[in-house]
Amino acid sequence: MRRVRVVGFGMGPDQVTPEAAAALASVDYVIAARKSARQEGRPAVDDPLLAVRREVCRRYGVPLVAVPDPARDRDDPADYPGAVRDWHDARAAAYEQVLLDRPGDAAFLVWGDPAFYDSTIRVVERVRARGRVRFEHDVVPGVSAPQLLAARHRVVLHEVGRPVLFTTGRRLAGEVAAGHDNLVVMLDGGLACGGLGGEWDVWWGANLGTPTEELVAGALADVLPAIRAARERATAGAGWVMDTYLLRRRIHQS
């Protein structure tokens, strides 16, 4: 039976682990979404994130098959879970067609680690559930953005004896209102932390592990302008920005 592998590759070729490299060596091709400039709000035609995947594939000698990414409603739809389900279904149909058209084993390259706010595992499960392509599949972990964030800032993500909550910018205000005071925030293009009251410290990073990496840390109210400027530099340098940050209310310092 053919095999489909979901492979985390960190933030680029220099973070591909030996396990991920072996996984790439075991497949016949890689499937990757090609986002349009309109989807990402970019003036350029090329997808810079796809270019990084191409470089990984080039280094490890595996062909890449680019698939136009289906459109997604990103304007805060009333039924957000429903909009995401529709997008996942459309992706599953597109990936299924590639698997039907091309024989052999395939892989999907996932930024960071597939366990953190990524749809690939769910989409591959949808492809399998459709029943038109029979395959076994597995997941190869990668170096995640939260791991890199903690390493770069030389911090532990949680305080002694206390939990850390992983969430998104979309949910940040609600999580803080619910009493969470130690959070790792991902997918926050709008910097929702800028609207928080109270005393917070932040450890922020963008494009971690890449040549355009940016780091800022300090009292949130003081360093917000520096974070915004750093985001602009990262975007200008790479054509994209992925940022992650640790946010901690100051009442629980270790």
C-alpha cells in the first residue's frame, strides 16, 4: 500500500531533522499548497513560503508538486468553524486529485511541527476518509516555533508549578478574560496583545530560525512599537512574517 507522510521541517532547510530527511528520502514527491498573492495580501506573484519548501525539496532531491490553494473566507466569518471545514474539504479534494493522478509515496511539508495550529493532518485524514485513494500515513515531528521562541529568549514557557496555554490572536482577549495569565500566542497578525490592559511581559519572535529572525522582549506596553517595527522588517526581508510570543501577567513572576 502506498504511503503518505506529514513531515514537520521547522522553519526551513537548516532545521530539517535526520528523521525528517529520512522521511523525504523515502517518498517519490512532495505536495504543497501554492497560495496566491491576493490570498496573502501581497503584491508579489510568487508564494515565498512555497519557495522555502522548494529549497527543502531541492536539497533532499525530491520533486515538489504545487497545488493552487483553495480560497478561504478570512474576513472573520460568522461561522468560523464552518468556513475552516469548507476550506479543509476543498484542500482534501485538491490533494486527492494529485494522489489519483500520480503514483508512488507522497509527503506534505509542514512549517514548524504538525501538532501546532496546522491543518495538514486533518486534511490528510479527510482524503483517506473519502475512500478514493488507499494509503497508510504517519507524522514526523519538527522543530516548533514555541520551542525556538523559548530557546532564543532563554526562558521556560511556564512558571514553576503552573500551566501555559497555547492559543491564537483570535482567542486571546477571551482567554485573558477567562483568567489565563501565561500564554503562548500564535497566528496573531493583528497583534491582539496590543489591546490588553494590565501589566504584561512579552517574549516575541518572528521568522524564528531564519535569516530574517527578529526578537523583542520586555514590558508589553513599552515594547509594542518595537514589535511592530520588527514585524515590518521581517516582512520586508522575507516577503512573509510568522510570529509567536509568550505573554505573562507580571503578578506570577518566578
